[in-house]
Amino acid sequence: MTNQELAADVQDFRAWRNHLYQALGSRRCSVMELLDSLSSNLQASSVAALSLNPLFRRDYNSLYKGIQDFLPTPSHPDYPKAIDDLFSVVSATVPDPVERHFYLFGVDATPCPRPYSATLSDKSYIYQPNTIKGNKPVNIGHSYSVVAALPEASETGNVSWAIPLSGQRVSADKKDIDVAQTQLTTIYHHESAPWKDKLSVLVADSLYSQRAFLNQQVNEDNLVSIIRVKSNRVFYRKFIPSDSPKKSSGHPRWYGDRFDLKDETTWSQPDEVFQSTFTTKRGRNLNLKISGWNQLLMKGTKEYKMHKYPFRLLQVMVSDDMGKSVWKHIWLIVIGSRRHELSLQDCHQAYGQRYDLEHFFRFGKQKLLMTTYFTPEINHEENWFQLTLLAYVNLWQARKLATVLPRPWEGYLTQTESLKVTPSLVQRDFYRIISSLGTPAQSPKRRGYSPGRIKGEKKEPRTRHKVIKKQPFCKNQKSQVS
């Protein structure tokens, strides 16, 4: 990197941090130092311990006050403006696509377990993967839906980066797909979004292959959704009437022959096939085959008329030199009015980046204390989750200024790999970056000590809340999943 490029990156980083500082709102100085403390954290395992970081020049009580007053409550009239200001800051960090002709987004939900928080309200039974085989993947707590932009490899150096654009808690009376729809609608049509009126692609796992979710996404003119589907689904070919017109009474036919993903005899010859070979990091040569079928339909309902929205169905298979499948093949649906602008290879590579969200969640929980803040107030927990997302964006913006600092046992790392810096390596060098560039936060001014609680005063005990168990799906809801 030349001196001119370094100076330009420093100027961009400072300008972005000034923009972030102005968008933080109440207690911005405390919040800004808290973000820097979190972004450079290497030792703290609790939120209170972040106050010991040299970048946080205030007391630990200022840390908690910054979290509590970071955002107004959702019912407050200033809440939408505060969220819009933060989104404008974060969306400015999304780079324009260069190698591909579309913006790429991913959506997923992550659990925030709170099994022992009896005074925390709106808890429900949530899905949480369990490493012990045979145990049910269930816990008690909250769930958060996250929508992130997935930058291309030329920007990340083939490192798993994701830029979180929106994080919202899934309340007990809603489902993950309901919250995701609200987030995506806001993101697509936001005035400050650089991808507005441009081709965008959304990737998601099989949870989002329900009609209730897809029926909303297909209404976006410039959006193509690539969603994984389970291998037990049944689709239908689009019915093509015969050349000889026949007068018949009754409802017109929409669906043709069955396409059962479990029954290979119902498959026809694919309309498109893409084959290639690739080498894994361990030097193993594998074969990739992508088969595509066009104009398929899924059964709809009175509310969701899915016969109006045909899609492409892709089958991805990976085999070795002997032709034996290495992994279980996956099925993808590509739906949207501009789906034919994507090649089979584009669809496969785009969906492959969905797993960057998993790396983001793991890093957030292990290094950014995403689920470590324990509080009986829901809005305080939501504020902390938003702060962890901003801390990750803070690292993303500082990646070009970071220097690789390998540990004695990390001989595989070199200081010349500036384009292949991971979030952990940026966090390791973030203290040096801020120490040399400074912070827009003002120095603290001591105002004495609070008198504290009056002697003899007793606070009323907090209300204990029961765990909410969501009602099972009715028959109509179950039919939407099939």
C-alpha cells in the first residue's frame, strides 16, 4: 500500500467515524468509547470489564448509562429517526459491486438464550443448536433477526466478512419471517441505500422458503431470492395447454406434472447444466455439477397465489474423481422477475456466501459479547445487540488500516497479507489504530459522586414473567410450509 492510498484510507476512516459519532445521539461520547472498547477487546469476558479498557476513559457506571440511553424505546417518537440515522451510517460502508452485477444480502436469525432471567419479559422457547447428539435444540430466551450485506471477494480477500445492516428482536407473538420481511422492506427502499433501483440478490436457508415469505419478496421488481429448500418438497411444472383448443368448464389448470425432490423418476432433463472442478484448501480435487430446471411452481393458497410466480430450481452436487457424492446435494429455488439475469454459477457462488453470516454470529458471540449482557429490561438488551453490530462495522471500516500481528505460534500469518485480514486480526490491532488516529469523543469531565440510594429505602421486587409458549400451527399454516 502506497502512502497516498494509506492517507486516503485514514481520511475515509476518520470521516466515517465523525459521521457515526454524530448519529449516536444521547451520550454519544460514552457510546463512542464503548464501541472502541468493544472493537479492541481481547480480554474482557463481561460487559462491565469493558470499562477497564484504556480506550474507555470513563467509569463503569457511564458504560451502563450509555447502553441504556443509546436508543430511545421503540414507542418513543424519536426512535424511527435514530434508526434511520444509524442505517445511513452503516449503509455507506457497503462497497459497490465490481466483479458481479448485483448487490448481495443475507438474512438469518440467531438465538439469545436467557434461561435464568426470570424477570425478563417476552421470553419464549427458541431454537438453539445443541452439540450433544440426541438432545433437543431448544432453549429459553429471545431470538434476533439480522440482515447483512455480503461484500464480494475482491473487497475481503476471500475472508468471511458480513456488514450487518439491521438487527431486530423477534417478539414472542411473531415469527422470524415476519420480522425479516419488515427489515428487508425498509432496507430495499431506504433513501440513503446505494442499491436502490439496482439488482439485488437475497440468500437464505430453508426457513425462508415458506409461501408467506416468498409472496412478499417477489413483489420487489429488482430483487432475486435464492433460497434453499428441503429435499422432501414437491413442486410442479407449469401447465402448458395443448395446441387444439377445447372448451371446458371449470377452473383453468395451473399445475402440470409433479416434480418430487425425493423421487428421481419425476425429474425431467434439466434445462441447464454447469460443470467444473475445484480444489479444496487441503488439495483435494472435486467435481461440481449444477443442474437447473426453469418454470417450476409451488402450490399456493387463496392468500398466496404462488402460481403467478414461476421459479428456477437448482440442484448442486459435489463428487470426487470416482463419481461418489462427497456431501449431500442441495436444492435451491431462484425466484424473482429478473432471475434469468443470473447464471447457474452466479447463483451457486451467491448462496455459498450465506455461510458468512454463520461466521459473523460466531465472532459476535465469542469476541463481541453479543449474548453476554444480562439485564431485566428488553430495550436495554436490544440496545446492546445494536451496539455489537456497530462494533463489527467499526472493525470492517478499519480493516485497511490494520497490521497483522501474529502470535508466536501463528507462523502461517505474515504482515504482508493486508487484503486477507480477518475480523479477529483487526480487533487485535484496533487499539493501536485508535490510539494513533484519535477519537471524536470528548474527554470526560468529573462532576463528583452521586449521593446514591437513600438509607433505608427499599425497591419493589421486579415482576417475574412466565415463559411464553407459541401456539402450534393450524392446518392452514402447516400447508404453507409444504
